[in-house]
Amino acid sequence: MLTLALSPVFLACSADDEPEEMSDEAETETETETETETETGEETSGGSEEAQAVCETSCELIESCDAEVENCLEDCVSWLEMVSADPDLDPACAEAEFAIYECLATLTCKDYAQYSAMNPEPYPCQTEEEALCDG
């Protein structure tokens, strides 16, 4: 459901110093080779760029399907930045959050309606949704 995809969003970045140092040293190399690792720790550089891109495409789809989601882009970006920066969160959980938005961005409005209704099974993005971490 959309509520699940647009989970609570409160920007809380607590591990900014270490990753920024790492990305400054090898910014061009790591952005293309290990995009997720680099962006996991960057609050305003690559992480925000990837979150912005993923959220723009998924929110554009949602809006094009006449779904009303208040603050879709801002909430989505904040949520993805938060999960990416959370030092206590398994990196696989952050990757799963990005994956659900990436999947949503590929849907048609018909597919999005099936995703929202979670019916019929298997519905679009169900695999990505099931990979989301609890909590």
C-alpha cells in the first residue's frame, strides 16, 4: 500500500562525518562503483541525489495516476535519507527501501492500482515489499 511505501519520514542523520571523509577521498570512483555504499552515509551529496531521483520518478507516477499523496517528494526523500544514514539499520534494509521506490517508478497506473489494492496476488512490487525490514 502507498502508506507502506511512504513510511514515516523524519530526517535523522547521525553518521555523517565518517562517510563524507570516505567519499571526499574517492568521490568519483565510489559513486559509480559502489553507489549504495557511498550514498548510505552521505546526507547531502550522492545519497540525496539518488533519493531525489528515485523519489521524483515514483512520485511522478503516483501523481500521474491521480493518487493524492501530500508532500510525496519531500517525505520520500527524507525517509530514504534517514534509512540510508541510520547506523543501526542493516544496509540491506536501506537497499530494500530504495528498491520499493524504484519498483513503484516502473509501474503503469493499472499496476499501481493493483499494488495499492494488494490484489490480485502476486501484485506488482510484492517481492520488493516483502523484502522490507520490519520496524
